[in-house]
Amino acid sequence: MACLTGKQRILGFLAGAGVDRVPFMPITMQFAAEVIGVPYRQYATDHRTLVEAQIRTAAEFDIDHVSCISDPAREAADCGANIAYFDDQPPAIVEEQALLRDKTALVRLKIPDPLAGGRMHDRVRAAALFSERIGHEKLIEGWIEGPCAEAADLRGLMPLMMDFYDDPAFVRDLFEFVIELELRFAQAQVRAGATLMGIGDAAASLIGPALYEEFVWPYEKRLIDGVRAMGVPVRLHICGNTRPILAGMGKLGCEIIDLDYLTPLVEARQKMGPEQILLGNLEPAGIVRQGAPDDLRAATATTHVQAGPRHIIGAGCEIPRDTPAKNLRAMRAAAAGGEG
């Protein structure tokens, strides 16, 4: 078989067609910033820097996609949340000053325009610049937050956890706001050139299956269906231990589901069935960062055996910034079934 571009490889794999090798789709953010030697603050706040770092990282390690992801605080920032910025780590929500610490403020909160020059617009510009520079070769991954994650960013994590019990009507109203916000943001990225949409919903791993099924799943489903209706596949990324909610995740209709290292691939396969494409789940701070290349190659191959053929090579979460280059090459080699 002729060698495919990364874009062809991923899209062909998603369609169930024969491809030349397993796709390689690690999340590289701080790692990519280090590849080009820039402070992470610059990477997260300047789309031109992000694009350059992603393109060079994808080229150096033969990664099949490039990604607009940098941090989860873009939507909340444009809504008016207080965001802390750091030179060498991602921007973060200032929890004690959460925008909706007074939840009555929700009725006055307006959905920001993703093209109004804020942090959301910077991500849209990244998608457009990727499309211009490398859209023919690599799949371009946009990114939005899921309902539970974005609600936690706006309300504060612990208050949201209490709201599930104390004020479920407020939670549903907040999730409605989030779904409209994220669909607008996704549409802007797709129109700019994104050809895959990542959805991060990390906070969903912190609630039990009953709350997930009652509150979160219906809104994740609406968000995913809405994005897929835009004509792009969806990659769902939920950090942490998702074992209690695997069955529900498998019913969402995502093309790709990421699994963190705390969630066994064998168990996910049993609960999601043979056709669901899984991605992961190597431990980022353990084997990926600290392992020897031979061990990493073997561990990567093992994940592929455990997950079965509908599996994409990647870590459980972000590749740590100081991961040895030889380790990422070992993962890529395992995707091809060869030596790095």
C-alpha cells in the first residue's frame, strides 16, 4: 500500500478502510512548546506560535494530526471569567473567583461571539492557519469543552458538585448555556478548517454513574450529535478513571474515545463493543516519560493488542513536556510495527 498522509490515514481508519499503519495521535501541548523553545504562555496565547509548534512537532515525530488544544480556559475567559496566566504552565481558572460563584448571575450571562477577538477567536485563527499551511497533509483537530468541564470552569468545581444535589434545575440551565456556547465555538472552528473536533470533559470522571447518566450524558450526547452534524468526527477526552461510566461513553456515538491510564483497555472494549475506536492509554508520567524506549515500544504494542484492531496509538493524556524525544519515536515505531 502506498504511504498515506496523516489526514488520509486517520480518515481511512475511521471509515474502516485499509491503511498503511495504525494512526498516531498523541496530545502534545507543553511538549510541542518545548520543541520550538517558547514559553508555554506564548504557545497558549498566540495562535501563530501554537501552529508553528504543532507543525514542527508533527513533522519531527510523524504525528498524523495537528491540534488547536492548549488549555480549557478559552470559553470561560471570553465569558468574563478571571484567568491566571503563567510562563511555563497552562492558563487556569481562578476557582475562588469563579464567574458564577453567585449562580443567579447565569440569567445575565451572554454567550460570547467566538469571532470577537478573544481567546476563542485565537483558537479559530489557529484552525484557519493550520488549514492554510498543512490542511492537505494532517487532520486538523479543533477543541471545545464538554458540558461538565465547562460548567465547572464557570461555576467552580466544588460548587458544581454540590449543585447536582442541591439545585439540579440550575445545573440543567447551566448545561443548556454551555451546549449553545460550545456548538457556536465548534462551528466557528469547523468553518475555519478544523476537520476533527476534540471534546474535553474531564470533570465528568469525578461523578458517579447515576449522576453521569442523569445529568451529563444527555448533554454530552446533544453536543456530540451537534458537532457530528457539522460534518466532522468527534474525539472525546475524559481524563481520570472513567471505568464507572464506560458503558455510557460507548453509547455517545463518538468516532474516537480517549482512555486515561486508570481505565483498562480490555474493560473498555468489553463495555463498548468491537467497533468503537479507542485511543490510549499509556501512563504519561510513568512509562511515556520515564520508560526506556524498548519498554515503551513493548507497552505501546500491548495496548494495541488489548484494545484490538480499532485502536489508535496515544497516551492516556498529554505527553509530558520533558519526555525524551526517543520515547515519542518509540511510540511512533510501535504504531508502524517497527523500530524507532
